[in-house]
Amino acid sequence: MVFWEDYVSDESMGTFAPIVVYWLYAGFYQLMPPLDNYRLHTRKEEEQQKKSVPLASVVKGVLLQQLVQATVAQGLFLVTSKANASGVTIQPSIPVQIVQIVIAMLVMDTWQYFVHRYMHQNKFLYRHVHSQHHRLVVPYAIGALYNHPLEGLLLDTFGGALSFLVSGMTARTAVIFFCFAVIKTVDDHCGFWLPGNVFHLFFQNNTAYHDIHHQLQGLKYNYSQPFFPIWDKILGTYMPYNLVKRPEGGFEAKPIKRE
């Protein structure tokens, strides 16, 4: 039993809930006070960036990607429906759903690591596709899904579809998984190191970890996203860092030089 059961279908929730959650969570960061003592970059650095990549352009880019994702999700749910003759989908037990979510996380991490890494190694793809996301040298929450449309399709949309298919989850479980993945992705780009942030406590792949990747020194490291740094550590693309306090307030993620 879920709260939306009497109002909308699981398929509709799986399609649109992640979009709503994205804007709610990103909007939360956007509307927060400056919190200069917890920023990974200064407000001045962020404002300078927004002059070269206006917020309106970022919002349009994200909305375009979400339109494609919603279209693919609706088609995917349609062809994989597990409803019986009465139109009812039998939901697996909670332990089974947890296992499915863990499998989906590992599948998504694997897909995104290798596609993301290839987009950096292939000069044509980096110059004409992936570099759009790296125009946000100072990551911030609303820009988490600011990508070239092709990257959005290959990296996020296909990655999500593959995770859903391989794990065998139902649309109801997908609501939980995709909303969680969206929240994690937004948090990784939020630009804040807030005390008590559960993602920073339980995930090594977090805001500071991904901030390193957006820095010039870390451009070819820390490809893993959005959950675990497993592939970076296995394949030698992990760049450790120190989180140091800036004299003027806030923190800075400083890469530890690799030999």
C-alpha cells in the first residue's frame, strides 16, 4: 500500500515523481540562505559562472532532458507491465525490492562510469557533447542534469532504463529508486558541505568527490556517479582529496596529487 495508490498509477508516478522531486530538492538548495561557511566555492565564483551560462539556459536544458526521460519511461513501463488479467501487479516482498534496488544502483554506476569516462577520452564527444556539462565549473543543484541532449539520452536515460530492466523491479519499486537517484545526483552537484548530510556520511561518492571531477586537475578522475566509487578505485581513476577550510569561510576540496 502506497499513498498514491488511489490517485495515480505506479507507472505515472515512476514517470513524473522523479521530475517533481528534482525541482523540489534543487529548489530547496536554490532558495537556501547563502551559508558561506559551508560552500565549496565562493558566491563570487558561482555568480561569475552564471554570467557565462545563464540560469535560464540551464533550466531549459534540464527540462529538455526530463521530457526525453519521461517519454522513454512511459514506453518502458508500457512494454514491461507485470499486471495480471485483473490489471493488478503483484509486488515482491520488501527484501526482494531492496535487492533489486541494490542491483539497479550497481548497474547504473557501471553504465555511467564507462559511458562518462569514454565521453572524456573521446575528443569529439567531449568537445561537442560532454563539455556542455563541464561549463558548470562550479556545480550547483539545479544544474545537476544540465547536459547536452545526446548525453542526457545516453548517460542518464539509457542508464536508468538498463537499471530498471536488469533489476527486474516493478514500476512501484522504480518510483523509490529513481527518486532516490535524482536526490543523490542533485546533492552531488549542490556545492554545499552541510553538517549532518546523510549522503556525506554514507557515500564516499559525494558532493566534494564530484567537485574534484569538475576541477581542471580532476577532469580525468572521479568518473563514478551517482552512488559508489567502485570503478574509479578498481581502474585507477580515483583521485583522493582533502577538505580544507577557506580563511574567508567555507570549504575547498583540494586534490591530493597522484604520483
